[in-house]
Amino acid sequence: MTQKKVTRRSRVKPFVKLVNYAHLMPTRYSFELDTKAAAAVTTESLKDAGKKKEVRTELKAALEEKYKSGQSKWFFQKLRF
């Protein structure tokens, strides 16, 4: 593939959502993200649209770096039902 096509296909479109941890089911998989990007997500940052966009861009950079490094390949695959 050309370099342009590779960069287009390796884009990540993140979203930020407030979730109650009591409603999550534990799985055998674990996904570790660097704490600098994860610490930026707070309830106050989700209320303001400008801060939320800033958090999304930070997470996008962190996730794209994780994707390019080849770690946690299962996280970046489509779900099989």
C-alpha cells in the first residue's frame, strides 16, 4: 500500500463517555493505556465541550501510538458475533 493509504487506514476515531464501573463485566483481556492520557479524563472535562475535544485529541494520539506499536492487537480488530 502507499504511505497515504496506510496513514488513512491507521486512523483512530475515539470517543469519550462517562460509564458506571458497576455495569461493566470483567473479561480475560486487559488494555493498558499510559496514565498521562487516561488521567486527563474527569467529569469536569466532560462537561465542557472545549476540554472534551482536547481530551479526545490526547486519547487519539495515545491510541494511534499503541496501534502503530503493535501492542494489544485484539483491541483494534472488529468484533466477531
